[in-house]
Amino acid sequence: MENTLDKNYFNGVLLYLEHQGVTLDSTLVQSKTIESELGTRVPLADYEQVLQLGAERTGDPLFGFHLGQYIQSADYGVLGYLVESCENLNQALSALLRYDQLVANIAQAVFHREGALAVIDWLPNSQASRHVILRNLTGWVAMVRTLVPKPVSPEYINLTCTLSEAELSLLAGWFGCKVFGNQPRNQIAFPHVYLLLPFRRANQVMREELLRLSDKALIQLQQHQSLAMQIRIMLAASVDLGQCQLSEIAAALNKSGRQIQRQLKQCDTSYSQLLTEERLRRTQDLLGTMPLAELARELGFNEQAAFNKAFKRWYGCSPGAFRKHSGNKPQN
């Protein structure tokens, strides 16, 4: 069940296309579903294909962005109505971070503070197209704007996809802030005081019931997660990646190392790739907060030289050069 999305979220694309006067072939649409105990889910690869077809049929290189502006609560299913029932953005953000997998378990959403700013990182499980990225981040902002009583804009938006100056200017006009493309990660940063903004449709009784339903659905989803997702969760929960040897992970899952590698290969990944993904995530969070030698040890490297070599492979430069360029701040 890894890298799939809820049929409601997928149907939002089709409704938007109909609004634009575009109808996709019915056999194409009907084939892109997986029936399960969780309802109908759509594989990420098929969702990506429909987004690309939508962009081609509409002639819109920013199809995902315009699609995100059209987001409706129903597109998010139970999570959409849960967010609507929250008292403020802080409650809504907590729900989003906990239950985002119900809408689309194709990425991880991570929240952290940076001084007076609150930042949401959206980290795809695999490479995602510009339309997937743009729809997701635009949809979040569009949803919030429908729920708060006053106009709000982020402080900045970082996107991993490449965008032209004209496209960045258009995005900046709608978001009401600076937008940067070709960045290390997808981020929405906004003033921390926004977390206390009250929502128009707060309903405590409904919220409690929707939380119960969401918890039940999340448990079901986690029970169907693939081996790759289980390992990602185990790596993310580990304090010391140096202790995360394949043999130890395999033992914890009651499998052999060879079984792990064979099953991961069927998912088009490997244990080494999953470990690298977690190292990248932690590097982005921790670089500049501790000495490089200490960071190297936390990431599971035997020596700093090995970390420096891996870092150059990831980013095309040394950690020192990267820090000098970024100023130890979000890439913007």
C-alpha cells in the first residue's frame, strides 16, 4: 500500500479537468485503482501519469499549481473535514502531520520551528513531479485560506522542482511571498503566530468523532504498509544510525538480510537507498547545529572523511561550501 493515494484525492483531478472542459478516457481512469479494506487507492505512478496528461491536455505547465488552488475539503476525505472542525491552525497542523498518509502516503510531512517562523517540510518517498509537489503545497495554503477569518500568506516557499523566473513570479503573486525553485526540500514557512488563528467552522464534537475515525483508518493503513515503509519508520525512530545494520533491521522484522534485500528490490529500492534517504533528511536538519565529526557519527559513518565523500556525492560540494552558500538557513 506504499506510494498510493485516496480515490477522493485522485477524483479531485478529474473534477478539475471536467471544469476545464477536458475528459480523460474512462478505461484509463478506471484501471488506476487498487481495491482494499481501506477503500479505493490509486498508485502514485498512475496519479503522476494522469497529472501529466492533464497538463498536456490543458497546455498548462503549472497544472499542479492551478489544481491545488481548486482544492476542496472533500478531496482530503475524512482529513479534510477533520481540519475544518479544528479550533485553530495549530490543531489543524497536528491533524495534518498525523493523518496526511490517509490522503496520500507518498511523502512525510515534518514540522519544526525556526525562530519566529513555523516550517513544514514535505519529503516525498521517491522522486515526485512538479505537478505532484505544486498541488500538494498549494492545496495546503488554499485550504487554510478558506478557514481563517483574515488573509494570510507564507513567509517563503521552497520547491525542489525547477521553475522559470516567469513561473516563480506567478507563484509568488498568488502565495504572497517569495518562492524559490530547485531547492533541497519542499517547505512552507509562515509566522509562528499564525498557529493561533481561529478557524471559522470549529466544532469540538465533530472533531472528536473524526479523530476517532481517522485513528482507526490510520491503524488499518499502517497494517498494510510495505516493507520499505516499515524500514523507513524504523530508521526515522532510531537515535543512532550507526546501530542500524541490515542484519539488526532484518532480525527485528523476523526476516533474513537476504529476504529483506530481495523484497526491497521488488519495490524498486534497497536498504542502502533507504538508509541514504534517512541520512539526507537528518543532514538537512542537523547541518550547522553540531561539529561535522559528531554529525558524521550520528549518521552512522565511521569517520568524517567518509561523510564528506558522501555529502559531495549528494550535493556536489563539501559540507563547508554548502554551509557557506546557505548560511545555515533554509535555501532561499
